[in-house]
Amino acid sequence: MAKSRFSIRYPFRRRFSGMQCGANYVLTPLGKQKAGAHSLIGNKYDVVVYLSENAPATISEVANGTRLMDNTVKQIVKELIREEYVRRASAEGFPE
């Protein structure tokens, strides 16, 4: 079986996760409202509260602050972005 040209040139392809390494994340106005209303539970609540008190923050900072694993925080942040509670901050740390 012949290998594709792409796999020969790039044998160690990484799947793009959609999360940028070192990116900062902040709460949206809806996320701030949810944090204040205590309407989330569990790890999602911990991440939202951490971001409300320490934004902008990277995935690693949130993981250290909440004592959760990096992969767990990534999954939670992805869900919160989909639900429009969190967004990626610009390079300067201010919301885009």
C-alpha cells in the first residue's frame, strides 16, 4: 500500500484541538452573569469562578488555580466557549 504524500512529509501529524497554546481566556458578559448567579455546578463552576476572579488566564493557570488536570480544563473551556460563557482574549489580555 502506497503512503500518501502528506504522511511521508509529515509523519507525526497532530490533530488540531482548536485551543491555542498559551492563549488567554476571559468570561463573556453571559459568563459573568452565570458566575454571579451560581447557576453552574461542579468543575464548570470552579473554572467560571476562577476566570471571574483571575481573568485573563491560560489553561495552565486555570488548571493550577482549580487543581484540575489540564485536559479537564481544556474540555470545560471548550464547552464554555460553545455555550458563549468564555472567549479567547487578545494578545494584550483584553477581550477581542
